[in-house]
Amino acid sequence: MENRYGKLASRVYHLDKPVGRSFGDIEFYQDRLKCCSGPILEPAVGNGRVYIPLLEAGFHIEGFDASDDMLDYCRSESETRNLSPTLSCQTFSEFRSTTVFDAIIMPAGSFQLVTQVDAARELLRKFYDHLVPGGRLILDIDNMKGLMETSGTMRRWQHSERELLTLTGSPPEIDYVHQTSLSILRYEHWKDGALVATEIDLFHLRWWGINELTLALKDAGFHNVSVSGDYRPGKPLTNEDLVFSFEAQRPLQTSSYVSPDQTGSDVGN
């Protein structure tokens, strides 16, 4: 199955990227959201690596994810911190909410999990519809160089004296026409030297050019689109930047804006 983050994949992700581990993104999002007093949404919230620190910092944030296993980690980690998360299990295409948000954030390249261009453009329009006038969408994408230069890997996590988790990834198959990469990921759970569980994931990503995504955001209705590299706002972009962060705003069209409570239906329908 494609990009499914099953039980083993979620366990490995949680070991490798625990809650609070930052690549510069947690601090970046905290700073960019510091003027937000209203609700915030994180699609593809995962195990809560970014979500929970923002919740701890006092932000009114909710999230959704397509993986129940990932959400279980997010709920468990929240509970140990006496936090009350607002989470739901939804895919990008299924997402509906009667809430409109001050900001929607997508750290860690989650937007690139949407590999069909039409679906990605529709998702941007859906996010636009779920923002208040003046609300902001902030999302990260990876430098395409990093996607294309990735080689096959094998990694391991010694979970206990008896348990070992491994991840083997194939070199990515690159589709230059559709701007996608496909890696075959094999997750294995070993106990006392014996293999007890295996998962195979087909991991698809799409890369975007900076101008291409800027135009897609504008086509969705956004304006004031800005891009920063490696979480350094205001600094010129370079080829060495690993991550590009886009920030775009819904225009202040208060005269034509109608809230979900007034319509009595889901926003974006």
C-alpha cells in the first residue's frame, strides 16, 4: 500500500523522530505563529513531533492524519503530558471541518505525499476555504536535489536487548515527467534474533519547483506568497538549502466571507 504508515512504520517513525525533535522547524513554526490567537490546523499530524510542542506552548491547534497508528502515538504522548489534543483520522481527500483557521501548517514535506497534481491543487483550494480572511498557509517542501540523490539505505534501532527494528529502503525510482519518486521501504521487527513481523510500503513523493508551487498557491487564491530556505526567513535562497518553506495568505475579503456556522455546512463543499 502507498504511504500508509502502518504499525511497524509508525513505530520506527516514532523512534527516529520522537515528539519534540526539531530540525529547526519547531522553532520556525512557533515564531511564525506567535501572533495567532485563533485555531490552527496541522494536516498529516503524525505522531505529534511538531504538534505537541505547539500545544504545550499554548497554541489552539488541532490535527488529522490518515494513520490510526500514528495518531495513537500522538494521543499517548499527549496524555503523558496532561494535554488534551483535538485529533481525527482523515485523509487529505476526506478532510472536512466546520472550523475555519487562523493558520494551517504542513511541516516536514507532508504536502509532497500528494503525488497527483490535480489532487494537490484541490487540496490547496480546500485549505484556502478553511482559512479566515487574512489567514495563512505555511508548508515545507524538500529540495528536489535531495530526493533525486538519495541512495538505498539500511537503518536499525535497538529498541531493547531483545528487540531490533530495521528499515531497508531501495534507491528511488524517478519519474521525471510526473516529478515523482518511488522508494520501496521494508520494515522488519526482530525479537531474539528471529523475524516476527514485516511491512512493505511503496513510498511516493512529488517534488515541486519553487515558481511552480508559487503559481499553484496563487491559482488557489492565495497572495503575499513568500519562500524561505532552511527556516531562515528573509535570507536569500540557495541551492544548498534542504527545505523550502512557503507562506501564503488568504486575502482580506471580509465583505464576501461567510462562516461555516452561518452556512450550516462544511467549508469547502
